[in-house]
Amino acid sequence: MGVSLVEHDIEKDRQKGEEMMAKSGSRGVPVVDIEGVIIRGFSPDAMRDAIERKRRE
């Protein structure tokens, strides 16, 4: 889809784990942050929709 991806290992980076909790409100993974749109769990349709929405903004 022509987007950049940054992956964080929350087991190795405590600060990123805390950031994930603050954004998602849970410890479940994955958490995907698409320019402020938070998606909990793996949902290709939700990710595609968020990317398309952000492109239109």
C-alpha cells in the first residue's frame, strides 16, 4: 500500500509497551497506530480503511 512501517518489540522496550497501553488501553497485541487511528488486533480491512482515510485528509 506504499506506507512505511515501524515495528516495536514491547517485550524489549518498556517505554514502547507503556506507550501502547496508553494508546490502546490493553496489553493485547498487535496494536497498530496509523497516524493516530488505533487498531487493536490484526485487521487488514481496518488497516486499509485507516490508510485510505488518512490519504484523503
